[in-house]
Amino acid sequence: MANMNIRDIAKLCGVGVSTVSRVLNDHPDVNEETKQKVLRVMREHNYVPNNSARNLKRIKSRTIGVVVKGITNPFFSPMIKVIEGELTRRGYAMFLSQADDYEDEIRKAAELQMERRLEGIIFLGGIFHYEKERLSLLEVPFVFATIQVSSDMEGNAYSTISIDDTYEAARATRYLLELGHRRIGVLAGAFEEQSINRLRLEGYLQALGEYGIHYDERLHKNCNFTYKGGYEAAGSLLRETDVTAIFAISDVMAIGAMKAALEMGKKIPEEVAILGFDGLDITAYTHPGISTVRQPSEQMALEAVTTVLDIIEQKSGHRHSVYPCQIIERGSTHPARQGEGPERGKP
Amino acid sequence: MANMNIRDIAKLCGVGVSTVSRVLNDHPDVNEETKQKVLRVMREHNYVPNNSARNLKRIKSRTIGVVVKGITNPFFSPMIKVIEGELTRRGYAMFLSQADDYEDEIRKAAELQMERRLEGIIFLGGIFHYEKERLSLLEVPFVFATIQVSSDMEGNAYSTISIDDTYEAARATRYLLELGHRRIGVLAGAFEEQSINRLRLEGYLQALGEYGIHYDERLHKNCNFTYKGGYEAAGSLLRETDVTAIFAISDVMAIGAMKAALEMGKKIPEEVAILGFDGLDITAYTHPGISTVRQPSEQMALEAVTTVLDIIEQKSGHRHSVYPCQIIERGSTHPARQGEGPERGKP
């Protein structure tokens, strides 16, 4: 049902128009059950209230929603800390929410913006393509802070802060090729998945192509982004193929992969080199240390806050920032880097 | 005097605005004499409270504050996920806030309860003793979810969900003693610190005492709860003393300690055994796996939600729940546990 108005919502809920109005304006004098029912019906029908009328009554909440896809991912924890610190410094509060793998983070954010009267939204994690229809559920400025999102929505309707996943993954793979590796296994999700996964896989393929190496599907293991996923996938790669290097597109998987290789008695990096991605602190504290592609995640978190507040405070429009990464070379790919200690292992 | 406001009443009574507010809201925590005085002054001046402002405070926000001391601690991430999931399932929202090391988490929570109209508060991390004066800033039910807090406040004024840190640390140390170790180093903070740190150190001392071993300060290294802290402290222990085992009172430090030992070419566990504490997933994916004392953290997170909501919904009063831990034996302390894989390493 398109273009619903407040009368339609009231009718569907079996309440009066003034009740719906009170819910919209977060008025205290509404029965909680009724309020939840009205909010639910609005969500179900993608009802978008008439902004001009609403804004008149709307008080600024000075709250920014942070919607995290995968809150247990250690990559996000330092970012959340930076985001909250910076928001507080600038007089805003953070409302943090997690979306599970199966959950729709845009819908979740759309609910929160109403219930929590958010002034802006920062997404951590997610996929790289959203339909315009979905994004238009969001009425406040929003920023994707780790993903190069593309959409059929105009680019000036949202901001992105990201790395160039394909470029960096190609550079990482090239680094292994330059070390002499030709049989390079890759740990990633399925190619079809619309996430950083696919962008990084494309980088891997691109670098192989430059060296005239064809994609060998046996060297590509699908796995989930967990220690266990990396452990099991690397185990089968090492048993079933002749890989001399493994490129894990996340450090968490690289840690699992190294465990598998060491347990099988493989010498690292002589018999198998391992390269991760993200730049988690823990990679400096495995033995040997894990070489990785470090994202400037804290800088990106700071930029996410600056961007969303600049837009809210009308200091600037939407922007798309791309940050360069750095390859950190450690003992997992380079024998000379072994035994250097975690700090010296960071160039 | 017409159009008096709450500030005028407070001034006339010689009390703070928050006291008048508590009287207006019939809050139990007001001295009866003060309450009668405030009511008398109101009557005398025909003071009519501003109802909309009053209702705003009274309306249920269905929001629980979660105040985390150390949000980058990987121990808390899965707990936060469980807490948000369970709150959502029960129709509540989570408002997450971090307190830095130097910040006063109680004051932070006290501010949030007002600004965010919290109905309850869950603390993750913190210290183990709070003055009654500090805790009385909190006007809504609160639960300490990882710490055995003690206070001069009555025990029925707050809830705790914890492990018995001293008992479990003693058991862990005893486990190393039973393996034959007599020179057991310990990585922890300073003894004076009022945190789990001190409780766990007491357990260490208790177990040594049972075996007639005196505390040797050279074997106790102060360090912060980071990979780097553990790495540096274990490095000096191994260079300067004859320890045959290291008990790190957090897994994060144990990971750093193992890195130091392996880099020095020590055989683990033959030349030095390493035991952690907490039960982080990552401990199963180092090589060798790190033996640890596993806290049932997800169960504790669930209990934190149940407790705070039971109190809010007046289904029960405050309670103090203590959960037992489990020693997970892996290759870092037991040779036979090496090469068993991360899953089989969990008994």
C-alpha cells in the first residue's frame, strides 16, 4: 500500500489519529503496548511520516546510531571505542546496535531512527550494494564506515569511508607473487556474496592474472570469518593441494590457518607462507607474527564521526573517503622477520 | 510568588533539585522529614508541578544501559552480543556506553540514567568495592555482571553476577602445583588495585600457601591487561628468574607471554608452562593451545539481563549469583594435549 497517511496507520491499529501523532512525536502519554503496536504497523508498511509537520515538533536527540554487523568481530571493537569517544567529545551520544548475519541492518537502522530519534547513523560492516528502495527508508544522514557501498541511489545521498578492497587485495597477492609463490590458496567466502569478500577475491584474481596464472578453484576455500573457519579450510588446502602460500582475507581466518599449518608440522614461512588482512593487534602476538594488510581503522572511525556530524551540522555534504592500507611484513611470510619481537615486526 | 518552578522549591527547602524531583516522583530514597518539608513548602506556595515534564521522566523508556569498562577487551564482546539479543527478545533496547580506565563508571551511569531515562543498568567490568555514597547516585536497578562487588551499601540494593575469582585462581594455581611446578610466575596488576586483579592474586597466594611456598615478589610481574603487557612481563620473568610456569590472570596477557617464550626458543610446556584465565575463543587457536580457566560468560550475560528485568518487572528482588568455571587443559600446560586440534583440546 503506497503513500499511506497517518489516518491509514490509525485505522490499521484501531486507534485514533492523535494517538499515532503522539507516537510519532515520542509523546510520553501513550500506552507502551499501543506505542509498540503503532511502531510495528508503521514498519510493516514502510510508513514515512510527513517530515515538515514532524520536524516542527521534533527535539534534537543529539544521538548517533551505530549499527554493527558482527559485533564480536575484533576489527570493530577499537573503532567503536574511537567513535564513542569522539561523539562524546562533540556533545553527542552513541546508540549502539548489532545486526546478526541474517538480519537486515538497514531495516534495523530505520526502526532505530524513529524509536531513538537518531540524528545520524554509522554502519560498521554490511554488504556493498543496497537497493535505493532500501536506503530510502533512512531519513537521517548515514555513513558506511568500512564498506565501499554502491547503490543505484545518488552518491551524494550517503557517505562512505573505506579502503579500496580490490586494490589492496591485489597488492597483497602481488606481494606473495613477488616472494616467488605461484600456488597461492585463498580463504574467503563464496564469490557470489555481496561483501568485501567479493571485492578482495577480485583483487586476488587480478594479481594472479598479471602473472599469467589462471584461477584454480581447488585453491579457493569458502569459509566463514572465524578462527574455526580458517583452521578447517587451511587444513584441507594443505592436505589436498600443493599450495606454498595462503592468503586469508581476514586476520581471524589467518590465525586459524596458522594453527592448522603448525599442527601439521609445516615450517612457516618456508613450507607455507600465511598472509592475513585487516591489521588486528593480535597478529603481532602469534608466533611467528602474521603478515597482514593493515587498515587505518581508528582513523576511519574518526572520519566516520566527522563526516556524519559535518552533514548534520550542515558544514558539508556527503563524501566518499578511501584510505590506503599498509602491508605489515612479519615472520609468517618472511624468514628474516622471525624473532624480531612484535614491535619491531611492525615496519 | 506565582509560577514557581522546582528550583524555587528546592531553594526554599534548602535541598537539591533532585531531592524535590524524588519527592514528586514518590521515590523511596528520601528522608521522611525532608519529604514532609518539601510537601509542606509546595502546599504553602500552591506549587503545581509541571506535569508534562514530570510524565516525561515517568514514562517507561524500556531501555537498559550497559556500561562497559574497557570495550576493547575481547572478553566483553560476546557478552554484549548476548545482552543485546536477550534485551531485544524481551522488548527492551540496550544503550551501550564505554568508560575509559580513568573514568568513573558510576558517575557515567548516573548521567545516562537521567539523559536516557534508563530503567536499569548493567555494568561490565569495574572495581570490586564502591562506597555507598557513589552507588546511591543510581536511582534505577543495577547489576554488576562480571565483578563480585562489595559495598557498605546493603546487599539487597544491587545485584552481582560473577565467578568466585579467588577460589578459581587458587584452583588454577593448584592445577600447576599438581603438575609439579614450584616456581610459578604470575602476571597481574599491582596488589593494591581494587579489581579482579587483587582477588585472583589472593587465590594464587592461597594455593602457594597450601603447598608451603612463600610469596616471592620477583615472580610477580605487574603489567597492564594487554598482549604487549604480557609479552614484556613474561620476557623479563623468563630472563631474570627460574620460573617453570607462568599464570597470567587474563588470556590476553597469556597470549603475549606465550609469544615471548616461543621467541626465546623455550619449549612449551616442557621448559615453561603457561596458563591463562577467562576462556577466550582465541586460546584454542594459538599453537600450542593455551590452557585457561573458562568463565561461563554467555550464561552470565543472560543472567544479567534476567536479573535486571526481573527486578524492574518486580518479579524478584536483588540477588548475587556466582558461577563455577572450568579449567580447559591444552598444550600450553600439558604435553599430551598438543596436536589435538582446537576442538578436541576442549575437554
